[in-house]
Amino acid sequence: MITSPARQARPLLPLDEACCTPLLREPITASQAADLAGLLKALADPIRLRLVSMVAAHEGGEACVCELTEPLGLTQPTISHHLKILVSAGIFTRDKRGVWAYYALVPSALQALAAVLSADR
Amino acid sequence: MITSPARQARPLLPLDEACCTPLLREPITASQAADLAGLLKALADPIRLRLVSMVAAHEGGEACVCELTEPLGLTQPTISHHLKILVSAGIFTRDKRGVWAYYALVPSALQALAAVLSADR
DNA sequence: TTCAGACATAGAAAAGTTTCGATGTCTAGC
DNA sequence: GCTAGACATCGAAACTTTTCTATGTCTGAA
């Protein structure tokens, strides 16, 4: 029998993330556009946006799959699939502790994106 | 015979745009997520990102379809299709002057998006 | 070692997206 | 009015995404 997920210490994650090609000042290259589109695509889904919002607002800034499945009304494999996309894009980290996988936001990811979008000419 | 597109005065566009549900402070609703995903989806394509970048960096802050087609290596209907998506999302305005359709960035659209993404808890 | 449960992966169906060629519409010049 | 040209729309082909059910893997308790 497995009991309810206990809250444990979460390791600090090193910040990284390439960033900051100004979008509006000069035409970006095809490969810059592909990179940025990849990040935006990961976010451009209502379920994934709600996952980002729910995880960020969750106590401790992290949540496991079992805490995310029910409120979204989708099956566990579907939620796992969306979480994987968010991790691949560098938006979430995944930390497996015991039987549970804890997902947490990489704060710099969204900030870098916001910076690219709002940096003017 | 139609000569090359002459630069004409562009009317100032009134700023608007609904905005600013904090994404990270508390879980957003399904309908907020759908709205935000719609905006992100419009941007989450390499061709459309390059269109945004090219138009913003273009002289006068606007460009017509004929100026955008060749550098992207796609056909005119395909570029028109992408431009339509950007207009529908409120990212571009379309101003038909004579035979040409001039597209321009709505600056507040990207700024609103950046604000939603970077507003912390 | 065995079992229950949390999560991931695989494969398939349905739906959505991107792109094209063909064609329609509208403007400006003749 | 007629024509050329800029742009939009249509319909179809190819591809990608979303979601499911079924199944696999791994951890911790007994």
C-alpha cells in the first residue's frame, strides 16, 4: 500500500536557458524562429497552460501527476504526455521522489519568453 | 499596369486588448486558458514569428503581402493564410490601401502577452 | 519475493494544421 | 468598359497533435 505523497525538500535547480533574441528590432532567422516557435508551441495549449498555472500556484511550487489529473478531467497518460512536452521545452523540471514524480516550473523559462516578446526596437 | 507600392500615411490604431490574468499566482480557469492558448497558438509557428519580426522591423512598421512572400519562400496564398491568423488573434492589423493590404503589429498585443507570462506570484 | 500503486510508453483513432494549385474579387490604369 | 495585378478564398493532400485504452516499469510495503 502506498500512502499519500509526503512533502519533501526540493533541490534548487540551476538556471540556464538560452534567450533574448529581440523579436521586433530586426528580422529573426529561420532557426531562431523555429526555436522560439518550439517554446511557444509547448505553451499554446489550454491544458498545458492550466498545468503551468496549477503547478506554479501549488504549495511548494510543485505537484505530482496524481494531484493534476483529476481537476483537469483527463486520463493519467494524457496528463503525463502534456507534462513531458513541458519538460522537453524547458518549462518544467521533473523530480522523481519515491513513487511520485514532482513537476515544478522553471521560472526563467517564462521570463525569457516574456523578455523576447516585449523587447522593443 | 500597377506600379510599385507607394508609402502612404498610416492611421494610428487605437490600443485595446483584454489582458492580464496572472498565470502563476492562482490556477487560471478553463476559459482563460482557452483564450490565452488561442493567442499563443497564433504566435507558435516559425513562419508567423518571422512575419511578426519582419513586419515590425520593416520601414514604417508595416508591410504588404508582396513584400513578405518572397523572403519566406512560400506561396502568396500561404502567406495570406498566416497573416489572417495573426489578424484574427489581434496581433496584426490589416489596412487595405488601393490594391495593397498593409499589415502592422498591434504593439499592445505582445506586451499584454509578456505581462501575463512574467507576472509572478 | 510478491503485490499495489504511481507513472511512463506504445499504438491507434479523431481532429486540427500547413501547404499547395486553382480560382474568385476588387482596384487602378488604359 | 477591359485588363493586369494584388490579395483572398476554396478544396484537397500531407502532416501533426490530442486523446484514449492497453500495457510496461519501477518503488516501497508487507
